[in-house]
Amino acid sequence: MPNTIAAQLIVDTLAGQTQTILANRLAALSHFASDFSSDVKRPKDVVQVAIASAGSSTVTNPTTFNTIGDSTLSATSVTLNHLYQPFGLAYSDIQNAIRLERLVKINLDKLADSIWAAATAPITVANFGAATVTAADSAVTPGSANLRALWAGVSKAGRKALIVNPGIYSQLIPTSTTSLPLENGAYGFDGGVYYASNFPSEAKLAGFACAPEALAMAAAAPSLDHVRDGMLVSEVVPVEGLGLSIYYNVWADKSTRSLVASAELMFGASKAVTSGTIASVYNP
């Protein structure tokens, strides 16, 4: 009996793994300004992401209700790149009954790393200035002067979050039922405390406190309509909580009889408001 593709099983596996991996690994991205859409874009297309940096003045006891206020809304240009994560099975793998689903998790891990690297690429000394704190991971602890300095660096932000490496995050994890949970409001960071496996944009960067206006991100769909008829599977999988979608495709290569798959999207990020929006910590 020939091998068959359980298309729905593959889609279900990808949807489940996407929520498990990308939603967790990229949770911090929900804090920043973004324009995640299903529009089809090409590599190097530019998206204008709206940045709200000031609200209107509150009116006490108004007598008219037709004003739109004086909020400050600007736009930041974000250039998109096509992030394409390929994987698949050779003809010999298929004959040995190896299933494509076994490759989903490890390749979504790689895609998560690539999205995170692209999202944090603008976080550099050139864009946001020198370190606010220079200290070993073990020195950024609850109640420490270093943690207070990170909060103070973005104190004027209406909402602020803390995003740090695993070494610092481990210092902040609750150790008892009376400890402060790492959720919205933890250590004064109303946007929450998150961890990231790495910060590839700068050597020794260990984390940062940030305002939503620091980064602008955009995502869109790659062009697939002209090849979708030749796909065994072509699905859009949304990442809950982020508004981000991953485009997943599987097709057979007739010349090699291999099974080819991809997880992909258009994505880009840019610095937005650079003054007072990031306070960084560097390892010595």
C-alpha cells in the first residue's frame, strides 16, 4: 500500500505546535507597535506602521462632543523581508514511513529564532544609546539598584515591559507563593516581564526595559496564489495573542519524489521613538 499524506493531521500538528512554540517564544512582541496583516507583500516592500506617542487632553464636564482631541500619531517605515523556513522528507525517508510532522517542532524553533532576531535587530547602541546598566545576570535581582535603574530609564512611558535573557529571568522567578508573579505589573512593569533566549543585535546585550513606541513591526503574507493549486497543503495558521500569521505549505517535488514543506511570512522591524523608550542592560 503506498504512503499517503494525512493533510489534516499535518495542519493540526502545525497549529498546535505554532501555539506552543511561537506564541510562547515571541510573546514579548505583543508589547510593541505592529501592523500585522494578511495583505500579500513582496520582499523589500515598505509598510508604514502607526505609532501613537501621546494621548489627547482629558476634558472635564464637556459641553460639546465633536472634538477628536489632540493625540499624537506618527508613522514609521518598516521594510519587509521574506522569512522562509524549509523542511521536508527525501524519497528514502518517505519509503521508511517517516512522517513530516516530526520535523515541525524543530523548524518552528528555527523560525521563531529568525523572527525574534529580525524584531530585535534595531535594538543597538547606535539607535538607543549606551547601556543603562552594566552588570552580570546575577546582579539584576528583585529590589536591586540595577532593576530600579531599568525601570527608571523608561519611567515616563505609559506602559513598560522588561525583556531579559534566561540568566536574569531566573533571578526574578517567584520562589514561593508569596513572591511576585511575572505577569502584568511585576516589579512595576505594567506590560509584564518576558524572557528571550538571546539578543543577536548586540554583543553582551542581556535585556532591556522598553516602551511600546520603541519598535515598529510589520508582517504580511507571501505571494502564494499562483502556486496554491499545486500544493498538497496550503494553510494559514494564526499565532494567538500576537495577531501574527504563519503560512504553511506542503508539496511534492516530481523530479526527486521528495516531500517539501515550508513555514513562512513577510516580516520586518524598525526603530520608532528612540528617546526614553529603551533602557538596556549589558553583561560586563
